[in-house]
Amino acid sequence: VERVERLDTVFIMEDITVILEKFIHDDYINQAITTAKENYLQECQNKNNAHANFQLGQFYYQDYSNGDNQNLIKALDYFQTASQLQHPVASYMLYILLDSKEEEVEKLHGHLPDTELMLKRGQLCLKAAAHGRRSSNAHKEITHTIVNYNPWRETYLKILEEYKQLIEMKDSHQQDQDYGELYNMVAYLLWMTNENRDLQIYKQAIQYFKISSSQYQCAASYYNLADWALAAYANITDDDFEDEIADCMKLAGELGHPLALYHLANESNSPASDSNQRNIQMRDYLVRSSATIGYAETLVCLGCLYLHGITNGESDFKLAKRYFEQACLAPSYEATHWIGSHWAFHQLAYIFEKGLDDTVQYTIAGSLYAHAGLLKNYHSFCKLAKLIEKNRLTHSDIAIAVQLYQTAVNHDEDTAGYGNYRLGKIYLQRDEYRDAAKSKRCFRLAYKFYKSEIEFCPNAGHYYRLGLMHHYGYGITLDQTKASKLYQKCIYEASSSHNLSIKHYRQKAINKLNAIFDDENFNQTLPHHDYISMPSLTSSTSLHRFNDPQWQDQYGQQQQAAVFQENEVLKKRMSQMEEALEMMKKRLTLSENDFQHDQQQIPIQKQIIPEEVHTSAGDNIAGNQNQQDDDED
């Protein structure tokens, strides 16, 4: 299904990279790195902190990558310390660095023959992979090398035999933790090297995992059993290990395994329990996970909890910003490199764009959206394009905005609705891009996307934009009755959301309904709501959940009754509005056939679309009339 109007020129990612780099200013990120270095150095002096040592290693490794060879020794030292403290990504980074022929590496480890070097590197990669499949890229690396390179397969078989002998010759002076890790790594290698899929070897691997976990309390073994080993074994034997899998994941979390805690945090988001209780539980899991190893995704989740005030109903923008900054510099589950998760850059950009923590700073927001775009976050493509479209950045060329929107909808279907909606407005309203056919096509693609999405998952933002398209006739027949129903659905869906953008849609939908009701035939309107800025939304009690038990406990029966009353008034107004609009339609509009006939006679670019204008002088774009800005995040 074709989702977007394509230009004759196909813009590939290499072209877009050049465009994105125009908007990147490294001052903010560099300052964040400087501050983080100081904090992590302090933490390393006070205690052995795996995450702090790893992050310092990454910072110095990045300096080395930028041409400062003196920092490679520092990077190796910090990675080694972090690896000894069981940081899986540190072990994987040492595996990578030992492959280099850098003089600094050879000074630290000596000049090793190729077979010994391969053995040492294999032990490091195994240590990282056995911590969990998603802990680093080590598992993918071992899977690839065992299958495709016989020398590596022989190396891992040699390591397997060596570790099995160490277990058999158990030394009473060895720590239980060491044996727990040995059993875990032997179990992992037994499974990975079982080329013939021998059932007895799989069974032996499960037994090693269970000895490591139950006897030596190895968190990684509990996690491996829960994450993949028991499920894979069940597929072979047709057994049911569902309860055991859940127990192992819980025990891995209790022992502090960061991936298990991250899994339990997401699992606690199930609606089976009291909402506030599960939100607090989710926060606690995430805090414990980040304290062990601060993966970017964990830090992003924590940032979102505080950004949207999910745990207690009150946002803490400073704390959210701090977590997002840390996430920008942390390793990612998706790809363990130093630059972090694309969502970290995206969410941090949002804070600066809306001025949530201090003041609006579009330049920093644009830079961070561009960073996220380089990591292929296509939602950030659209957000950056919107800033360009509204002339809020240097290099605000509308042609660049069009390229970004088109690239987003071509590469990510999740942006098909918003990207095509913005393109439709550009082709409708911009003199240099005015094209009735393209505008109508883009609007209809957006319309189809939003309609198909809400069938599976109702979304306040989708309802709101569908309402706008009916309200102003964007690519479809103007129908204020349908628009008002869609605004009502937006309000209903948004009423139970903590998300700031969704709350914003709720307020804008109310404003639009009031505009529709502001007619001489409808003398009673919804309760008046003044335009609410983004930061003030978080303190508006009218935006709390209608039916949330925790909300009921917190604000009491009286406050909840008031919101219920508002909801009932809203429903009553909807019913009255439908009757009034039907009368208006008969009195003031053409019949549907006549209306459609007239639509065909009037070019889209000649239509005058009445809109509320919420712009400032700074939003004006040379050569164009002021554009409406209240229909976006």
C-alpha cells in the first residue's frame, strides 16, 4: 500500500545524515559528558561502582576514537575494573579492543600469539554473553562466530572443557560467586555448541544453570533460565515451565539482575492491580536496575515516569531531565555503543522544545532531535521538521522540512499519519509548494492511517487529528458533526492518561468543541477552559483519571464527584450539540450531493479554511500568512 507522495528524487539516508548534521550543536552534550565525568570519578573514589567505571571507560574510549591515543590506556583500565565488577558491556568492549593492534593494548596485555589472544578474547565475550542475551552484543557475536568460523568454534569448545575441569577440581579457597559464574558459563556454552541438538546435552545445560542458580545464587543463571533456556527446552520436550519461568525471573530480580528488574518493571504495568501501586512498583524496579547497570532504556523509562508524573500525579521535570541526560550517554540494549537510546535524545529534546524545565530553547531541541534522527528515530524527524516548518531554527528551509517528513513516512509506518498530515498542510497552505492534488492525497493517506490505527488501539491524538480533518475539510468532506464526535472521543481517551501530550490534546479538543458550540443556536456551552500552556497542564486537577481508585483515595469523593459531574455535563452537551448541528446543517449547508459537486468545482488551493490562530510574532514565516499552531503537540 502506497503511503506517501514521493518526489522524483529519492532521498537516501546518507543524504539525510548530511541534513541532520547541520542542526547538531555538540555544546550541550559535551557539557553533559564533562559533568558526568566529574560525577562518575567521585563515585569511583567512594566505592566500587561497575556502571561508573564503565561510563568513564566509554568517555575515554570516545576521546581515543576522536584521535586522543593517550586516553586508550585509561579506557582499558576502567573497562577492566568494570568487567571485574560484572559489567557485561565492559567485558564485551575489552573483547573488541583486544582485537586491535594498538601499541597501548599490547603494552597492557603483552604481545600474545594468535591462539592465546583468541582464547583470551573468547573468555571475555563468553563472560558478557552469559550475563544475558540482551546484556550486550556478545551473544550475537558468539552465535555468529560459532556457526561461521571453525577456529572460533574450536576456541569455545576448548574454553568449555577448561571450565568443566575447574568445576571438577573445586578449590575450597574459591568464592561461591566464582563457581556460580563458572556453572553459568558452562551451561551457556553447552547449549551454544550443541551442533547436533542432542537432547542429553540440552538437559545437562539446564542442570548446570539450576546448580548455578539454586546452589550458588547466581542471578545471571536465574535470568537465563527465565529468558530463554526453559522456554527453548520446553519446545524440545513439550513440557510446561511457565510457572518456573516466572519464579526464576522474580528470583533474578531479587538478586539484582538489571535485565530481570527491567522485565519485572514492564510486567508490573499490567492493569491487574491498583494503578498507583503498580506504578510505584515499576519505579522501584527501574531504580534498582539503573543502580546496578544504568542501561539507556531503563533510564529513559525512569525519565518518563517523572516527566509525566506517573507515580504520584506530579511531574518532576528536573529529575526527568537528569535521567534523560544519563540515558543519552549510557549503553543501550538495542546496540551497546556509547551514544545511548534514540528515545533519550527525543524525550530530552521535548523538554527543551516545550520549556518544561526552564525556558523554551529551540536550538538545543533541534540539535537533540537531529541526534535522535541519526539513530533512526523517525518521530524525531517529524519533530525537527515541525520546528523548521515554524521557522524556529537556523537553516529553516521548508524544503528540508518536506524532505524530513517524506523520509519519515517512507521508512517508518508509525509516522505515516503525522508526516502525511503535515505534508498535506504544506501542499495546501505554502505558496511555493501549493498543490491541490498532493495535498488531498497526503491528507487522505493520513486519514486512512489514523482510522486503521484506532480500530486496534484508540488514541487521543489520532482522534483529535481526525476531528481537525473533518472540522476544516482537510482532504475530506467538511463535517462538524463528525468532528465534534471525534473531539469527544479524544477527550474521553485522554481522561485516563498521564502523558503530557495527550493531556494537551484533551484541552485542545475542549477548545475546539467550545468553538463549535459558540453559535447563536446553541446558547449553552461546555464549562469554559482557558487556553492552558504545556507546563501548567500537570497541575490541573481536571485532567486526573475519572475512575482511578488511587486518584479517588488521593483527592477524595468530593473532588471525584466534581469530575464525574463535568463528564456528565460533557455527555449532555454532546447530545444537545448533535441536535443543534443537524438543524444548522439543514439551514446553512448544501445537500451532500451539492456540496460534493461544489468541492469538485473549487480548487483546494482557493478554499479559505477558517481556523483559530494561536501564533506569536516569532512564528511568522516570510512570504506566508500566519499558520495555525494549536493542532500540534
